[in-house]
Amino acid sequence: MVQNLLNDFSWQGWFLFFAAVFGILHIVYYVIKYFFGHTISAVPELCVILLVKNAEDYIEGVIRTLAAEMVLGKKNASFFKLIVVDDCSEDATPKLLELLSREFHFLHVIRMSKLVTQKSPIEAALSVCEEDVVCIMDVTHKTAPQKIIETIMFLINKSQQRRSEKVSAINNNRDEA
């Protein structure tokens, strides 16, 4: 029976069959997307810039604590970018930042060179920042690492709250329609 059905189909029949299946799957996809699939883009919306120099004593702890806070607090780091600009450190800071940037996807490191003075550290960071810059912290002077972490976590929490409000507003508009 199936063999007869397969033999009866010409190439036009097969084309129509696949077009119909594609159309049905396309409709199902858009119905599911309409009811369940409104997502906020994974493009980072929050950008924090840290300017550091000779920060080997605390920078690894700050970044690891931020990562742990996001995991333990179940924060979504996909909307967060931390740009650390190393302003010609003479200690182990560049090597630490390089290793950390491989480990954490939210971390972007810029190493300033003494030879290149065309851009300031802030200009270098802003040139790679595609989202809203919420905070620029110059921690080249002794800043308490815990204060850096608290400030960044505050910004992350506020940004997530704003994102949740956007999703709620979108869902409310969808329910009203």
C-alpha cells in the first residue's frame, strides 16, 4: 500500500507534500512563539567599565565574586558585560585578566599600551561597548573590593528588575490583545 502511494507521487506531488509540511511547521512555530516565545535579546544591555592599574591583589577576587554572586543568586549574565581596562599595569594584572577572560564570558579585557596614547582608557572601553554604559569606575586607586562588587551587583539587580518589568508589560499587552 505504502509502496503504491510512493510510486504514484510525481516530483510535483512530492514538492507539494514538502511545501505543505513546511507551511504547517511554520504556522506551529509562529503560534508557539506568539504564546510562549517572547524573549528579550541576549545582547548585553548593561555595561560596567572598570579602569584598573596594578590590581593583582584584588581584581581576581572581584571578578570571581561577581561570577559566584550571579550563579548563586541565579542572575542571568547574558545581558551583562564587564569591561576591564588595564592601564599599563606593571604587575601580574594583565596575565590574571587574560586567564579570567577565558573563563567568564561576561568579561572583556582591554590592555592599554604605553606606546599608544591616541585613546584614553575610557575611550578604548567605550569603543567596544555596544550597550548602555551604566557605570565607569576608576579603581586604579585603592578602592575596597567589596564596594566594587556591591556597586556592580546593585546595577545588575536593577537591570534585571527593569528587564522583568519589560517582560511583564509585554505579557500584559499580549493578554489585553
